Amino acid sequence: MDGVAPPDGRLPCLSAVVVVGELRERAGGCLRALLAQTRDARMEVVLADVAPEAGAIPGSDHPAVRLIRMSSGETFAGARAAAVREARGPIVAFLEEHVRVRPGWAAAVLAAHRGPWAGVGGEVRNANPGVGRSDLTALLSYGIFAPPLAPGESDLLPGHNSAYKREVLLGYGERLARLLGCDLVLMRRLRLDGHRLWVEPAAAIEHLNETSLRGACDGVRLFNRCYAPLRAGEFRWSFARRLAYVALTPAIPVYFIAHFSRFLARNNPRQLRLFLRNLGWVYLVELAAALGQAAGLLFGAGDAPRRFSVYETTHPRPEQAEGPRT
């Protein structure tokens, strides 16, 4: 599809999809930022609620909000796939409930999607800077999308927080929920199928990050336990290739450190200093990721999709440092 056909006056131009869990106030913060965008764009917000017994979500009674009640055991991927089918806009933007969109986000997404892009992502800023180790987790999670970010065609977009043409997603039919099990796999599948991706800095978001070593390690371990078998299965890895990745587990963090150091040296020298000062911490997080990958390649995803879904919507991501306890 080349560009976006104007919808009729009764339909939104953009459907923002957010999977929400037990942390209703945090989800409410995401929703408030989205609803502020409705002044600039005809938009609906589709809340896929995987904790329907947890009480009302602040702001969910707004006429632009549609609430889809999911079963409490639904996975993050399954909830997003269901929301795509329910969405009414030609553009579907996935957002985590611990994200706050920046002013002008919706307009920038829609403007970029007038081009031939299947997916559009934007700049990612840290929403809780200086809180614990959030600056490090922000760097490891979304550092390649940190400001300053140049617009252009890309192989990658910010995972869980980018916008796609709905008809492209629906074209995968029953495979969509599987592909949404990891956005890295979805993006590669899109590119292999001839689709193109675009980075638009003005479609900027702020992401609340984990603040502790344990939290960061838990997240990347579960993510990679899901990612590795999905990637290997989707792209038909041989048994020998799987074993090779498992054997290289201790070296993968070293490879990451070398590769990412070069990226930061070219693109963000200030962040390189932060990275190099914390190499021990970085190694441990990347080792947890590599161990999750190895477990996924050897034993499959297991219950990691369910556990990762719980992590996504319940792991603490404080916006401010805790004060002294009394």
C-alpha cells in the first residue's frame, strides 16, 4: 500500500493499542498522554486489558477509548494481535503502558505513514532519568533510537512501540500472534517479504525503564527465551546453528560490548562514557540475555511468553527515586 487512504468521517485515522495490566495508575499516565494527541489527529485508543478485575483505568471512560477485556492468562502477543483485529484505523500503533508519547507524536506517525512504509518508529527518550540504573537500561534497550536520531529507512524500529499499516499486519492472518511474540522477528519477516521500515524522530516517546540489575536481567532473560526459538523456527535454523549459538553463550556479551561500543563512538560519544564506566553491569545483563537465548534454543519458550507478559505490565519502573523510609 502506497500511502494511507483517507478514512471516512466516522473512523479514526490511527488506532493506538496498549496492553494494560494491574498497574492502573501507570496505564492511566500512558492514556493521558495519548488522549492529548486527539486534538491533533483523529485517533482511537484500544486498551487490551489482561487484568479485567483490577478496577477502572483512569481516563478509560473517554469517548476515544475502546476497552477490550482479555482473559487474565492472555499473553502480551495474543492481546496485541486481538487488538489489531478490533482496531478501526488504517494505522495501528503499539505502545507499552509504561510509555508516554511526546507532543506531536500522532501527527508525525500519520505524516510518515503517507509514504510507502509498512512500519514507522520514532525517537525514544528515558522517562525516568537518574532513577537507579534507568540510564543504563535505557541505553541497552533503546540506545540506537536515542536522540539525536536522524530520519531514514531502517532495518529496525523501537520494539513494542512502533506503528504499522493495519492491512499489512492482517495479511499475516493467524500467523500474526506468533510474529508479535517478538517484534524483532516481525520486523525481519516484513523486510524479507518486501516491506520497508522508516524512522521518524518526531514520532517521539518517553519510556520508563527498569532501575535495578535484577529487574534488567529478568526482563532480557525472559525476552530472549521467547525470541530465540521464535527466530530459529521462523527462519528455519538448522540444529547445528542452534547448538553453535548455545556454545557461544559466554562470548555473546563480549561481542555485544565491542559492537555497541563502536556504535556509540560514532553516534553518541557522551553515552559511550556511561557505557564504558559500567562494563561489569553491562556484561551481567547481556549474559542474562544470552542465557535466556540458550535456554530457548535448547528447550523452547516454555512458560516464558506468559511470564514475560506479566513482567511487561507489572514490573516496577519508578518515575522518581524513592525518598528515605520512615
